[in-house]
Amino acid sequence: MTPSVAITAAISTARGLDRPIAVLALIAFVSQVGVSVMLPLLPLYAQYLGATPDQLGLMVSSFAVTQTIGQLGSGAMLGLVSAQRQMPLGQGAYAAANVLIATAGAAIPLIVFRALAGLGGGLSIIAERLYIARVADQAKLAFTNGIVSAAGSAGSVFGPLVGGAAIFAGGDLRVPFVLVAITATVAMVSAIAFLPPEPVRPPSEAMTSAAGATPLGATATQAPSPASRWVAIGPLLRLSLWNLGFSAAYGAWITAFGPLATTRLGMPTGLVPWIFGAFGIGSIVIGPVLARWADLRDRRTMVAIGSSLVFFNAMSLVLAAPIWLVFATAILAGGGLAAAQSSWFALLTVATDGGRRGRSFGYVTALSNLGVVIGATIGSRAWQLSGDVTNAMWVANVCLVLGVASLPFVRRDRPPTTPMPA
């Protein structure tokens, strides 16, 4: 595809977007610009304030716990506060929390303020998905979610350009949190000013949506038997094993990456946020190609392949590979991460067909946050006891391997290709 054709296709796609989706894409882009700069530097800032490895693990874990509370609270408040109004509430809380983080003078207040950020972040994440479900064309849900996710990935690429330059110029680790407060405020104002109200559903439709679909083969008055319950729950539990392992790997990775990159690899502080830029590039360029292959061939296999690409990047950190190799494997890992997650969610969607999909997705989200707590806690403990940050990254690698090892228990959603007879 020539550049002119690509530009024309992008303009055509942009014109075809509904106003709510265009605004959501803008919000996702702006929000991720700040987050991509701040998140990898957070452990370095905590160390600057005197945090121990155990306190770093607590900081990551507290965010995951309060994010779960925010996510559950979003669903609980839906009858009183619409998803359209929940988004600016979440963004406002996130902005305020990052202003407080920038003024923290010790590790304990930082942990408390980071927990407050988790509440706002959790509220925003679920409210955004609920809003999409209400305003998007139901025949284009995957496309709509993909547009919003792509906008976030673009923010991950653009963010380090802004934040890295500011850090190099000022050398102050508080700058990223001020930047996040600004981007979250812009997102909040955009949601208030530009997001149109959600369409009003008929009462019967709203009741059906809230209650969830009736399982296939059962009437509204039938109680499912224990055997049928296991048939419905078993695939979900098996899929959740990978999610738990992958989330635990992320918890250990995000706790250790910044300190490991600056001490073991000698990476300049201003270059650290660019790891998210590299992931974003891979997500945009490689991710769709791998995801398309998964749809045509085998999604379960793509979950394993994508996880392996992330594993190679984590191993490059453990082995103190050259910085160029770390970033090259990060681009591949970004594509693998996008393809693995999209393939996994496709498997999850198939596994919950005909059941209470919304509730199932909520349980899976809570389980992923539990995985973050487990990984961050074990990783920080290994670091604290040994005095070597590399051991925290080893925890991430082990969790990735365990996640992939659970995939043989997941049923293929596409039959293997039958070989042609000789």
C-alpha cells in the first residue's frame, strides 16, 4: 500500500466514525500519552522517595485492588450514574491523584495516592466499555473497540516523545505525573463537553441486558444442573489460568522494569518511557497481522506465540542484552501482546456464548487484577530478599511460562488443518 492510499484510507475511516467513537478515540489517545510516560518511571520515582522493593510491590498491588473496586463500582452505579457521566468522574479522580503523587514526599503517601488513582482508572475503563456497548453499531463492536484501542496505542508511541524530552530537559521525575494530570484533565473536559448522551433503551431491553441471556437449552424457569454449570464454567476457568499467569507476569514486570533498565542496562531515565513506545509500535504494525492469522488458523496457538514474544523481551532484560536488542524485542512483544490478548478475548467470547457474558467478563477482570497483585508481591519479595532486581524479572518469566503451560487445557476453537492425502 502506497503512502497516498494509506492516507486516503485513514481519512475515509475517520469520516466514517460516529461522533461518540471519535471522541472516545481522542480521549484514549490523550490519556495514553501521559500514562505511557509515567508508568515505567513510577518505580524509579518511588525509589527516589525512599521506597523499598516490598513497598514497590505494595504500590503496584494497591493500584490493582482499588482498580477492581472502581471497576465493580462502575457497574453498581450504572442505574444512578450513566456511563457517559462516569467517565469524567474517573478521569477527574485520576487527574487529582496524579497531582497528589507529584507532591508526595515519602513512599507511604505515594502508595496511598496511587491507590486513589486506581479507583479513578477502574471507573473510567469500565465506563468506557459500557458506553461503547450502548452507542456503537452492534454489527461493528469489534471494529469500534479496535479503533479506540488503536488510538490508545498511538498515544503510547507519541507519549515518550513529549515526556522523554521533558525529562531530558528538566531531569525531574515529578514531570511525568504532572503530564498525566494534564492529559487526564483534558480527557475529563472532552468527555463532559463532547460526548453525546447515551440512547434511551426500552425498559424491556434494559431488563434483558441487565439480567443476561438465558443459557442455551434452558428456559427462564429452569435451574441449571451441576453438570451443565460445569460445562459453562469449565472453559472459563481453563482460560482464566492463562490470564492469571500473564497478569502476574505484568505485575512483576512493571515493578522491576525501570530500576532494572537504569541499573543493569545503564539506560538513561529519559529513555525508559520509550519501552511503551516500542510496545505501541509493535501493537499497531505487527499486532493486526498476527491477530488476522489467529482468526484464520488457530487462536489458542496465537496466545502461546504472543506470550512467547513477550517472554523474549523479558529475557533480554534478565540477560542484560544491548539496549537496541531490548527495544527490538519490545516491538515484537508489542505485536505479540496485542495478538495474544485479542485471540484470548476471542476464545473467551466463544466460551461464554449464550451465557452471562457481562458477568463472566467482570470475573475475568477481577482475576487479572488478582494476578497483578500476586506477581508484584512475589517479584518484590524476591528482589527484597536477594537484593537483586533481576530476580523480580525472573518471576515475570516464570509466570509467563506457567500461563503458556495452561493452554493445552484450553479447547481449540478451530479444527486443525487436515493434511491432504498423498
